[in-house]
Amino acid sequence: MAKQSLLKELVQFAMREKKWWLVPLLVILVIIGGLIVFAQSSALAPFLYPFF
């Protein structure tokens, strides 16, 4: 629940304050976070490490 409310709050902040440059930044951070989590639990980890 906390993650959903945080995401909702960030979207509302971006809309209210016209901070649209935050959206691509957040998307990139989520993608990088997902890659890190995937790399730790995957057999493909040695192939993903050179990207970091």
C-alpha cells in the first residue's frame, strides 16, 4: 500500500507543480532498480554486470 500511495503522491506533485522532467527520471530509476533486482536473482547476472 505504501508504494502505491508514494507513486500516487509523486504523480500528483508532478501535475500540480508542472515538474514533468521528473517523469523520465523516475522511469529510468525504476528500470535500473528492476535490472539490479533481476541481476541478483538470475543466471544472467554475469552478463548484466558490465552495464553497471
